[in-house]
Amino acid sequence: MDATAEAVAASRAKDVQRSSLCNCVVNFLLQEGYLLTAFELLHELVEDGRHDQAIRLRDFFSDPSLFPPDLISRFNSLRVADPQTLLEEKIAAEEKLAISEYELRLAQEDLTKLQLKLQKMAESPVVIESEGACLDISVAVDPENQHPKKERSFVDLGPLKDMERRNLNCAVKEYLLFAGYRLTAMTFYEEVTDQNLDIWPNGPACVSDALRHYYYQYLSSTADAAEEKINMLRENESLTKETEKLNSEKTSLLKAKELADGQITILTKSLDAGQKDLKEKEGLVQDLKQSLEAQRKELNDCRAEITSLKMFIEGTRSGRQWTHGEHDVPRVLHVENHKGDVESSHSELEHSELSSTTMKPETVINTSVDAQPEERDIEIYENTEVMPTSEMSIDKPDNKTLVPFVHSSNGAEVNVKENSHEHIIPEKVDGIVCKPESPRRDTTPNKMALDTIQILSDALPKIVPYVLINHREELLPLIMCAIERHPDSNVRDSLTHTLFNLIKRPDEQQRRIIMDACVSLAKNVGEMRTETELLPQCWEQINHKYEERRLLVAQSCGELAEFVRPEIRDSLILSIVQQLVEDSATVVREAAAHNLALLLPLFPNMDKYFKVEELMFQLVCDPSGVVVDTTLKDLVHAVIKWGSKLEHVLRVLLSHLLGSAQRCPPISGVEGSVESQLRVLGERERWNIDVLLRMLIELLPFVHQKAIETCPFTSTETPSTEPSNTFFSISLLQLYAGGHVDWPAFDWLHIDCFPDIIQLACLLPHKEDNLRNRMTKFLLDVPNCFGNHYLTHIMLPVFLVAVGDDADLSFFPSSTQSRIKGLQPKTVLTEKLAVMCVLPLLLSGILGSPAKREQLSEYLRKMLVQSTVKEGSVSSNFTTELLNAIRFLCTFEEHHGIIFNISWEMVVSSNINMKIFAANLLKILVPYIDVKVASTHVVPALVTLGSDQNLNVKYASIEAFGAVAQQFKSDTIVDKIRIQMDAFLEDGSHEATLSVVRALLVAIFQLTALPVPGNDVMRRRERANAFCEAIRALDATDLSPTSIKDFLLPAIQNLLKDQDALDPAHKEALEVIMKERSGGTFEAISKVMGVNLGLASSVTSFFGDSGPQISPQPQDDTRFRRIMRGNFGDMLRGKGKGLDESPGQSG
């Protein structure tokens, strides 16, 4: 405690000293007239917070006697004078100065006289001498308690000498620089014009920098400071010793490291040598195994041939008693076929005897007895073709047939079945044996197999054309065996060509069989032959005219890639796939996408990633839905797993999404309009955006998994207290909002994705409901992955800000809140776009989530019921856009109940605007409901609105009645609408009649499009005249360009098709109306209607909006009014006069 008190006392002493020194400088500046320097010092003291030291300066400069306010204001209002004015003012000032000098001289003379008188009167005069250069500057701790003698100022010491002034100027300059008041020091430099302050003249007041430094250090030093300095020196000494110790340890560690590196190098070389030796030994072992396998196979073949020979010898012995006639030539041929087999068998037997065991010579001698006749017959047919043993059956004594085996391409033994050869052995054959000197004794089993393969290869191309197409796959084992074993590459190429052309247009099952055969063949022949023989023959089909053949190529790219070298997979095979992606056939592109997904895991590296990614996006945007489905199901997942570049794929995906819309032309070229921001999408662009949104939905689970894997917070940091088992709990979101760590995988969704989705939505016209449905599905899928907490605290604030509402951004890091706030609309145009384009997504995709149904109801009620009565609200400023947003919400049936409840609140409200809005709201609901809902909810509400006393409410309900009439043909609904429409027409109101006509505009077009019933000319003319009057009435109203284009002009065209039913005057009037509505003049139509029909005045007075007001006259009951009153129900039902079938019935 004592040390602390001493430190506090020392600090206060320093502050007091600094304050007193500053006061001395202030007094010096004011007394010497350095006002600019004093004023600058005042500003710097205030900026440093030293208000107590700036009191005197503030009082001085605020003194009105020294600085009058009117003078200051006049100085502020002064303008820059011209040179002439300045010259005149200078002359006046010089004259005034001369007068002042004269008065000063008189005053000095008077003062001298007075001083003399004063000296005479003074008894003890006091002389104050200040010849020295010493300056006594007192340190005032408390000015009020200070001794009076220490309150003397510089004036009390007498006038300053030049040397003293220079020293004081230099001292003040040093003080200002030392205290850090550099601006004040610069101002002081400018004010002192008669001295160079950088050079302090030599004298008693000039103290060197080193001496001054030591003096300041002495003044600021205390016992605590000295003790602290001693401690620092001791600590520095200990740190130095520790550093030396660490350096010595570092040196020893470096030496140990060098020794370890040397040992590692020696061990590495030893390991490499050992691995090389091991590889050589492994190779030697493989060679020995192959040699052993070959010898074992050869031994098995020898044993089989020995057994066969023994059986054949036994058969010949049993047939010795048979006789052999010259007339039995066919039997001799069969024996000739056996000749080569017997000789090769004996040769093989001899080979086996030499290599393994020996047979007794007596056996051979006994078998050669009485063999001369048979030898002569065999030698006659020596030059004929010999049937190989692989195609011959040998009879056993018990009449069982022994069938030899041929190794197929898959390693299994294929049984080559032929007819039984029981008849081929002659009845009398004593014995057949090869002569010891015969050259056929050199034949080996390999030679026999080779001959068999040669015969098979020669026969297959001749056999295949004569086999039924549906049975040709049965030849595949033979073709594969021949391809695998034939030594000639040209023959193998020919057989491979036959394999891929085996079936002209193979179906899926046949292609599967062929490809399985190719895979099995590739396993057996190895990489090199697969690359040089199998794949080239397959890829010859890439430009074949039949797509089934090109499908084989696509399948081979994925399934045969495993059996080629790795460097071939990402070069040649990838190029083939790229060419198949451009194929005109949908099935080929689909197969290319599927097989590219199979090919990716086999790539040796990632060098071709960006090329593969480009192919993926090309296939995703393919015009065929089948190709897109396969790509999204197989290829996209394979690319993500293989490439591990999810961030890049998402970035490119969002770029393609926005680019597809931004490349389209705007609806309007008028700058600053809403239509200039919206785009006219072509079919291709609309398809691309749709499939890219589907791809975004497919990638959402990967985004979720990536966010979980890269979560920077441990499980101990996020103790979840919520009952939900979601990963993204409130505690985790709160840690994320702290902003202490980066989490880019989690940021992407609400920092990049949602703003781009909002930007895309602001480019789509209101008719693009399919794309908005796709975006809504994506937004609804996000909470399924990330949970309801993410929906509430992340998604909802983003979209609330985007539509211009207030939102809670406390769960966002401070670094990202500015980006979220940047989504808020700032102009009227952007507010309108937000309501038109973003509000539908907020209502259906965010608040439309099952967990937000109650909040959706509250939000709609606040927006529609509570805000309708307020001026400047969304519902009053953007009525059309708001209705369109709710219309999109109505496309989801689960939200109809909420909308009906709110609309009924508006119907029974006393506010007129709310009732009108309710009528419009019910109108947009009609296309999305069924008959039951319309009869129980919509029609009663419209009847209530149609009975309202306010005319605007009544007129608004008429259009809604028209929408119901177009949509439903139920008798109950039609009767209610007819009664209501009759009431509107009998009301006699001009606006009501116009509203009814507009409501029935679509019905007129639908009726004119129906076929003319029957051949009664009178009925056809009556019908055509009624339509003409209706069209004339419609033409006199103010119709929108869309209604004219979609309804009025098609109705006129339908009427003009039946020329016989049209009155010439009506025909001419319709043609003029059509011409005028297509770009003619209104005067022409008025003239034609007035002259030819004689109803210009009545039409003008009945439908016109201008002209003087006239009293209503009793009107004739025209055909139009009769139809409206009499047959209106039939028109609505679509049953009148053969009009039983009406399009567009729903419910």
C-alpha cells in the first residue's frame, strides 16, 4: 500500500509540474502577443483532454472586449477586396498611424513628467534590476493558496531583453515539441519572424540535449523507478544466460538432427535396395508359378490323352473280328479322320513316356499286329483334312461318350457337344498304330489346340450369317475362345469385328450379353491386347448409323476402362465419352453420362477435373429429361465424390443460373421501369434454369455434410439443451454469431446462395410459376437438412430484409450483417420488384414451411388486414404485385385455409378498401380450388360483396363472379351467378354493365370457338348477330392490350370463318374493328359503326366515357340484353344449342 501511495503521489507531482509549466508558456504567449500560437495551443489542449490547462486560453479568446462578436461576424462576412480598395485602406491606415504616433509621443512626454514628479515624492524608491538571464518560473500547485510574492509575472520583473526573449522563444519551442504540440510549434515558428528558432544562441540559458535529458530523467526518477530498473537489469541478465543455454541446446539438437538425417539416408538406401531385391524375387516367384502352372497343365493334358488313347486301343481290340470291305468308303473317311488323332495321341504318349514314365515295348508290338490293311486305307486319304480331337467323341466300351473340353475366355470349361460317333469306327479294325519313323510323332497338345482354333476361326465367319439373329449370342463362347487363343492379330481383329457386329441392332439384353463377353475377354487377354484389339474395334461403332451400336461404345467406355492402362482412361477414353456426349440420340447421351460416372473413380489423377466438370454441366443442361435425370442421379454425385471440389461446383452452378437469365432480353427497353428489370426467357433458358435448380437441390445434402465436417466448434462448446437432435442448434448458431472463427461451408448458403436466388427471382416475370415452384422446393428442403433453428434465425431474416421488412440479425456475425442489409430495397423500383418477385418465395418457401404455418397466418393478416387501412403500406401501394404473390401462394393447396380465413375477415370488415381487396383476392383463388370449396367459401363471400351498398365493392365482385363462371359449370353455382348478374344488369348502372361485359369477355371467345350446331341458317345468323353486337359493345370499352390480343381478335376471326351466317354490314364492321385494333384508326371504326349499323349515338351514350351528360331514355330490349337475361344460364353452363362441351372445366 505504501508503494502504491508513493506512486500516486509521484504521478500527481508530475501532473502538477506539467500543468504549471504549461501555464507559464500560456502566460508568455499571451503577454508577448503570440495570439495565433496561443489559439493553436488551445485547440491541441482541448483535443488532448487537458481542459483544466486550457481554462485561461478559453477565457481569453471568449472575452467579448478583446474579440467583439460583431467584429468577428463582420470579418467572417468580408469578401476579398480588390487591389484598389486595399490601396485606399492602406493609405487611410498610414494616416491613422501617423496621428497615433503623434499622440503617443505626446503621451510619452506627459508620462516622463509624471515619473519625475513621482520620484521626487517617493521617500524610498525601489529599483528592480533584471540584468541576468535567469528566469524564475514558479510551479503553482494551488493558485489560491500560493504566497503572494510568487504571483509575480514577467511584467513585474521589468521588460525583457533581446537575449532573454530569444532564450524564452527557444525554450517555448522546445517545450511545445517535447509536449507533442507540433501544430502549435509550427504556428510559433511562423509568428516569430525575427529569430531562427532552430539555433539556440550560446548563453547561460542554453542547455545541451544530453544534460537536459539527464535532468528530465533525474526529475522523473523515484525510488520505485530505480528499484524497477534494478529488477529489469537482473531479469535481463537471467534472460541472457537462458538464451545462451538455449543456443547451446539448439546446437546440440542440430548436430543430433544431422546425425539422424545421415542414418535416415542410409536406411532409405538400404530400404530401396531391399525393395528392389524383393521385387526381383517376386518376379522370379511369379515366373516359377507360371512355369509350374504350364507344366501342370501340360501334364494334365498328357494324362487325358493317355486315357483317351487307352480307351481307343481297347475299342480297336474289341473290333478286330470286324471285316472291312472296299465298298465302305464313307467309313474309311471316318477312319481317315481318326488317323491324325491316333498319331498325335501316340506321339503325345511317347512324349509323356520320355518325360515321366515309360511304357513296355510289348504293348506297342502287340497293337501293331495285322494293322497293314488299315494302314493302306488310311494312307490313301492322307491328304484330306483332319478333324481335331476337340470336335470328336470317342466311344467307350459301355457306349458312354467322352466329350473333350475347350477352355473358354472366362476360364471355365465349355463342353463342345457334337453328335454321337458310334458309327464312325469300322466294323473290322484290328489295330491302328503310328509307325515309329512317322513325322507326326512330333505333334504336341499345343499344336492340336492351335489347329482347333485355326479351324474354328475359319469356320465362324461362314457360320454366323446363317444363324438366326436371336440365337447368335449362343456363338459368343466360341468367338471369344477364338479371339483369345488365335496367334494371328489380323484374324483376331476380324473375329472381334464379328463380335461387335454379331447382331445388327442389339436390344438391351443382347448388348448386356455382348458387353459381359467383352469384359470377360478383357480380363483374360490383358491390358495391351484390350487397348490394341478390343477397344479399337468397339470404337469403330462410334459413328454407326444405328444408335444401338453407338450404345455399345458408351458402355465399353465405362466397363472396359478397368482393364486398360491408367493413362489411357483420362485421355483416349475420356475423348470418346466427350464425343458421345455430343451424340444426337438421347439414349447414347444417357449412356455416356452413366458410364462417365463409372469411369471417374478409375482416373489416375485430377488433371482432367475441369474438363469433366464442363461435361457434367453440359449433360445437366441437356434438352432431354432422361439424360438430365441420369446425370443428376449418377454423374453429379460421382463428380462430387471424385473431385472433392464442392465449392467450385456450387460457384459455377450459381454463375450458370444467373447467366442463363441475364442473357435473355428485358421485357421492356424503358429505363427505370419494372419491365426493364424482368427478362423474357426462351425455352432453352427456362429449361436450363429449371435443371440447374434441380441440381442445386441434389447438392444440398453435400452442402449440409460439408458444413458439419468443417464445423470449427467442438461438441463441448455447443451443449445442446434443445429436445431436437439437429446439429445446428441455437447454441451453435450463437457461437457462430460471435464471429471469432471462419466457417465458409456454412456461410455459403446464406451469404452466396440465398442472395443469388433472390437476384434470380427478381429477373423472372410473374408467369414463370414453374421456376418459382422449383425455387420454393429448394427453400423448403433447406430446413429438412439444417433444421428449424436455421430456418428461424438465418433464412427468415434474410428474406424479410430482402422484401423490405425489419428482421433480427443477431445470429449473424457482425462482418456479414452488412451484406445481409445490402439486400434491402432502397428505391421504389426495387421495393416493387421485391414485392413482385421475392415476396412469393418468402410466403411459400420460408413461411410456407410446416413449422411456420402460424407465423404465415400472422404475417398475411398483418400485411392484408392491418396494413390495408394505412396509407403508404405495401397493400395500398403495390396491390397488383401483392395479389400476384398471394396467387402464387394459392398454388399450394395446404395454404388455402389460411387465405380463406383472412379473406372472410376482409369481407365482413367495414373498410371499403379491404372489401375490394377481398374481391380481388377471391378472384385469384378461383383457378386453384374445386367445386365444393367454390360453393362453400367463394360464392357466398362474393354474394355478400355483390350486395354491398358501396358501388366500388359491387363492381369489384363482378369480375370475381366472371372468373367463377369461367371455371365451374355446376348448376348450383351457375344459378347463383345468373341471379347475381341479372341483378347487376337490371340495376341500370353504366359501370355495372361494363363490368359484366368485361367479366363475360372470355366466355364470348369460348363460345365463338365452338363448332356451329346444325345447318339451320337462321339459327346461325341469329347466333352470329348476337356475337357481333357483343363484340361491338366490347370494342367500345377500354380493353387492355392483352385482352384484345388473347380474346377479342380470336373471337372476330372465329366469326369471320362462317361467311354465310354473317350479315354484310356485320362482316364489314368486324373487319374494321379487327383492322383498328390491329393498328387502324378509331375514326374509321366509328364511321363504319355509325353509317352501316346506325347505332353510333347509342353506343357512344351507352359505353362512351366522354360527352355531355344526358338523361337516361327508355332503351329498346336489344338481342344482347335478351341473351343476357334469358340465356345467360345456358351460356355459363355451356349447354345452349349444342354447346354441351365447354373447355376449361376444372374442379
